[in-house]
Amino acid sequence: MLNIIVFILILIVDQVSKGIIFSNFYLGQSVPVIPNIFHLTLVYNTGIAFGLFKNQTLLFSAVSFFVIALIILSILDQRKRKDVSHLEIFALYLILSGAIGNLVDRFRLGFVVDFLDFRVWPVFNVADSAITIGVILILIRCIRSFYK
């Protein structure tokens, strides 16, 4: 149940935060929150992570659908098994919420809204953060199981 609540909260925070920035900023506008460290900067991302492979919205939408389906099947399968950690399932819910959040943008706008700008890293959003944290948790789980 906690996984579903986190999943829904991430989707809501992601879409609301993107909506606020999209409605109140112009493309490229940057507002310092902590000068030279953290800014809110509106970027339209037509590619994937870090803006790679720009203008491939249709391809990435199709890939996202496929990945979302695989994650849902994996969650359903793992919920039946006794040997799966709660951390793995939680990580999958994080990745799922991020993938759906960015897919909503692709369908609604034709691009993903990014706005979190730490100046030393490409601009990203809440959905990207959820995906990244989910992947890191899975990697930690894999490394731990490798060394057991």
C-alpha cells in the first residue's frame, strides 16, 4: 500500500511542479534559488536523459510504453514471490512513476518539461529523480546479492 501511495504522490508532485514552471516561466528562463548552485530553469527535452537523441518523441514514447508494461509485469510477478525484497518492489514503483510522469509530458506537450538546475548537471525533473533513485536502489540490491 505504501508503494502505491508513493507512486501516486510522485506522479502528482511531478505533474504539478512541471505545470507550475511551464505556466509561469518562458523557455530558457532561469531563476536562482541558491545563486550559482541551484536554479529553476525551464527546458524542453525532446530527447532522453541529459537531452540525448533529441526530437525522437515518438520513438521514446513507444519505448516508454514497453518499459512501463515490463515494470508492471515485474511488479505483479515479484509480489507473488517470497524471495523478493520490499526494496526491489519499491524501486520498481519509483521507476514506474517517473516513466509515466515523463510519458504524460510527451503525449500532452510533445516534450518533457525539465526545470531542476544544479548548474553542474543537466536540467532534470521530479520524474527523472524518481527513476534515478529507483535504478540506484536496484543496483545496490544487485551488488549486495552479488557479494553474499
